Amino acid sequence: MLLRFFVFTILIYLLYKIFKTVGQIKPEQGENYQSRSSSASGEDLVEDPVCHTYVPVSQAYRKEIAGKNYYFCSEQCSEKYSSEK
């Protein structure tokens, strides 16, 4: 009975250490886990005029039309906007 208690306690402790370690894993150098929809760095978001998706300025597809800058989530939305105008 006492042996079962020690084995059970050790298993619980090992599971605790494993779950604690898994939560602290950091990405390897060169890996990028930044989501496109995430703006954790405080970067401004712009709205795509076609699909109304918000995209960080640095990742947006920019196109100048009639002297005004427009920002799109993709080249396809840019082309769709141009064909509608």
C-alpha cells in the first residue's frame, strides 16, 4: 500500500514537471510564430476595402491609386478593387 502511494506521488510529480516545462518552450532561432492577425508590437492596422479584413501595415499589400494609398490583405483583393473601380 505504501509502495503504491510513492509510485503515484512520483507519477504526479513527473506529470507536473512535464506540463510546466511544455508551457515554457520558446521557439528556436529562425522560427517565427507571429500570427498575421496579431499586432502585439503595437503596429497600426489597416482595413482592406474589399473584404474588410484588418492587416498590420507592414504585412499589407499597398497600392497607390489616383495619388492615394490603399492597403489590401492580398494581391487578389487589390486586383478585385481595381477591376470594380
